[in-house]
Amino acid sequence: MRNGLVVDTEALDRNSNKLSRFCEYNREMPLLDAVEAIAK
């Protein structure tokens, strides 16, 4: 576990398109950082 991060996989599934687009524009960002960024 990374710094106590808990990933809600159901929410991640619902937001997969948003995450995909975010990652397209932030290719250098690690995946877990991107997940945290879109969760805010």
C-alpha cells in the first residue's frame, strides 16, 4: 500500500474514461498519481 492509499475500484471503473484522457495528456505521471489527481 502506498502511503495508506486505498483505491475504490468501482469508482475507478466509473471514471475510466476520465482517467484515460488525463493520462493521455500527462504521460510522464505515474498511474497512482493520476488516480489521486482525478479523485480530487
